[in-house]
Amino acid sequence: MIAAKSTTQLYDLAQRMMGFFEQAAHPKDLLENTIFQQGVQMLSSGQYSDDQLIEYYAGHNVPIGCMALEALSQRTLSESTIDDIIAHIGSRYGWTLFFVFRLLGIADNMPVVGPALLRAPEWWKEDQLILQILRDFINLRLASDEGLTFGALLKDADSQQLNEVSDLIGALDHPGLEPLKAEIQQASDTKVDREYLKAVGRLWEPLEPDPSVHVSEEMQSILNRMEQSVTGDPCRSVLLTGDAGVGKTTHIRALAQQLAGKGLVFFEASAADIIAGQSYLGELEKRLLEIIKNLGRTRGVIWFVPGLVGWVMLAL
């Protein structure tokens, strides 16, 4: 528990340095300010835990937040503490961000560049001070041999977030960011926009095994041939024909279950689904182009088209 006297002293220091804080030309000027140094020394003491300093950093008192970050930079920080610092980046502003990236620049944890940039709000790419702070930070991390990567974080990023971080990387114009650009391109090329596909047709998920279906040796042989067609190189579409009730849908469902464990997504949309709501030829063409853009082997999507005489399974 922090003593009330210490809290009062801390806020008194922040109040006393407010005039200097408002007149300083650059956040690094705070490092030479005696009052700021006193605040950092106070927060560096053992009575303040890492979590308490994170709370000050995430709070509304900017001078104290900067002091807390400078105090944290003098400690050996756990991975969870670094994650907490990065988690608040998007809601922080210029002066606080200077101390955030000053801390992250010397952190032992890796990687931090990719996760930090992924949290960036849109306005960063327009702020020249932030861009310079980021370039200095990136140089520090590269000098410490950080291999720049987003890791698994892009898996949960939506298209807007990918576009925003791509724009920021473009504004930074730093040659060291090429690995991150490549990862963003890869994620964009392979991401499945499930919400868009659901708006047009249906996604077959989750694909649970149907206990009523017995896969015989003959049926398994057919499924293997179908799989080879749609996943081979080159891939080929498959047309299943036959009277109602002969098992076309059963075969395709069984194949979908067989391939689901290999990361493929199954999309069903008929001709009626595609033309629904389209009044003009240009609208239909635009929709078809958008569908094709969201499908294909790079995204791992197979398109099933039910028809009157059979099913077409398109491997685009």
C-alpha cells in the first residue's frame, strides 16, 4: 500500500513542474528537469510495484505518467508488463509516447516493434514528432538484433487494422521495416473475410462429423480424388451430377470435413445468391469480382455452387 503522504508528494511534484512541462520544446527536456528527476526517484523506490506504475502511465496525469515510465525503464520488466505497456499505446499522446518508446527501445523482451506498431492509432502517420520517435525506437531495436515480426498477432487483425499499420509503415519510410511489410502483404493475401462471405452466401462451419454417414472404401477413394483435384497443382474444379438423393451433398459434406483439418474454408453460394439484389449488369460484375477477390487458394477457400443438375466445387 502506498502511503497517502507519498501520493501527496508525487502530485505536488507534478504540479510544481507543470509550468516547465507546458513550455518545454521536446519531451526529452524533462530528463534534465530536477523536479522530474525527483519524481522518477520516488517512483523507483520499492514501495511502487510495476502494476502501480502502469496505472500511473495509463492515467490522466501526463507528467506523472512520464515519470512512471522512466522509473519502469530502470527495472527488469516481465513479458506481461511489456504487454501491458504496449496495450495502452493507442490511447497515449506525444510526450508520454516518447517515454514509452524510450523504455521499449531498451527492453530485453522481443519482439516489440511489430506489436507496438499494430496498436498505433491512425493519427500517428500524420505526426512528424511521433514518426521521428518511432524511427529512433526502430533503430534501437535493430541495433539490439531484434528480428522484426508481428508473430501471430496478424491472425486476429481485421482488414482495416492491416491497412492502417501498412499506411504507418509507409509514412515511416524505414528500410528496416521490410519484414513487417512482407508479413502484412501475406496476411492480406490469405485473410478470409468471413463477414463478407456470410453476407453473400453461407460458410460451412463448424464442420462436425456426421455420425449417420458411413464412409466406405469406394466413397473414400472418390473423396481422395476430389481432394487431389481441388488441392493439387494445378487445382481443378469438380462437377458432381446425378439425380436427387444419390449422395452428391453427402460426398461434398464428407470432403469438407476431410479438408477442414487442413485449414480450408468452405463457402456455399448459388447463382440466386450471387444475383440477389443486383439490378444492373455492372453491379453483378462488381459483386463477382469482389467474391473472387475474397476466394482462391491463397485464402484457403473452396466455393460450392449448388445447381439443378449437380454441384460445382470451384477451386479458384
